Amino acid sequence: MLQNQIAPLSSSALVAVYPGSFDPVTTGHLDLIQRCAPLVGRLVVAVLRNAHKQPLFSLEERVQMLREVLRDYPNVEVDAFDGLLVDYARQKQAKLLLRGIRAISDYEYELQMALMNRRLAPEIETMFMMAGEAYSFISSKLVKEVIGLGGDVRGLVPPSVEQILVQRFPRKP
Ligand code: PNS
């Protein structure tokens, strides 16, 4: 028996947390959620309050957009958190943190976070899923840049989020 081995959980008992800024949620995030949700009992999409970054959307708006997009997923809940992610995960009794990797450029940052989180909470595992190939170029940051400069973000974000972005950044005639 390995030293840190723990009793196996059935997948229906497994709680996973998918943390992020979601400013705003993109179709890339959604793809990851859709692929992870069937693998676990409960998936908590956890929106960081983010004291350091200056988000475009308030915490309440980001949570609301996610809830709207994810309302048909019975085992997915949307919540907000601040403080250490691992403290939040423990509070939710989650054993898994989900993160997406789009390209090798994501890897370094993700590795650093995963190792730090493992040091803080060895009983919680980080699971990486590769972004779907159709979504691997999409980021919330680029979506905001494109819409802010008058570009089309259709397909990059869910339709309900696109509507909100178009209202926020009306096209100049
Ligand atoms: O979508 P993002 O902005 O890449 O998500 C980053 C996030 C929320 C996963 C990360 O900033 C985070 O976990 N913040 C919580 C603070 C924390 O636990 N920091 C120490 C662990 S690295």
C-alpha cells in the first residue's frame, strides 16, 4: 500500500471544483464543464472574487451568467469563493480540482499552481483536461479585447453571454 493511498471513491461520490475568474465564461470553459460533469458526482464551478485583478464583470454578474448557461446541468453548481482555493475545496469536500490546458504556454502557470495546491492540501488532486481543439485559442481576455474593438464574438461565448457583451459594447455605426 502506498503511503498516501486513500480509500477509492466511487465517481458519484466525487466532488470536483472548477475554479476560475470566468470574466466572462467562454465556450471553452463550457466545453470543459460539459466533458467533466458526467465523470463526477458534483461539479462546483467556483468563481474567484479576485481582489487583485480588475474584472470587467462584477462577481454577481459572472455567477449569474454561469448559472444561466449551466441551468440544465443537474450536477453542476455555481458558487463564488475568495481566499485559498484549497480551503474552499475542503469546505466543499472536494477531492478534485479541474483546470483546462489550451497550449503549452498554459502549462508552466498551471504546474506551479497545481504543485502549490498539492503542497497545501496533499489529499486534493488537480486534474487537467485538454481544451477541445475548436476552443484552444479562446480566452476571456481575448474575447473582451475583440468585443471592445468592435469585433464579432459569436461562438466564442455562449449566446446569452454574447447578448450581454453586445449590450455592454454597442457596435459603432
Ligand atoms: O481563470 P483564472 O484567473 O486563471 O483562475 C485562477 C484561479 C482562480 C484558479 C487562481 O487564481 C486561484 O486559485 N486563486 C485562489 C487563491 C489561491 O488559492 N492561491 C494559491 C494557490 S496557487
